[in-house]
Amino acid sequence: MRLWSLSDVSAGRQLSAQIAYFATPAIFGIYGLATGSLTMIGVAFVCILLLLAWGLVSTWRERRDSVLMQSVCAKILATLSPGEERK
């Protein structure tokens, strides 16, 4: 509980963890630019937009729940004596 209450639940940190999802369509789009294929560029662009929307929605939901859990753990730890905290 102590670790959870001290964890970093910022949206920026969670969003940065999702960068790997954007690497594949980005490479696909770069390949499309190199070959001159507008279809590949379009598919990569649409994939990046869909991943961005999905990432923002899921990050917002997870952050809301994480902040609640962090608050609960901090309140429970505040009520425990120092000896009980380690159990």
C-alpha cells in the first residue's frame, strides 16, 4: 500500500509508456514516404489517429482509478501505527 500511495500516476508518464504503439505505424508511414505510396501513408496516419484516441481514453480512465486508489492507500496508511505499516 505504501508503494501504491507514493506511485506516479501522472497522465504524462502513462502516455509516454504508450509510445511503442505509435512506432509501428510511424515506421510504416516513413516507408510509405520513401516509396511514394499515398495508400501506405494514409493507412499509417489513420492508425496513428486511432491509437492516439484509444490511448487518451484509456489513460484518462486508468488515471482516474489510480488517483482514487492512491488516495485510499494514503488514508489507510495514515491510520496505521509505524509498526503496523510494515506487516
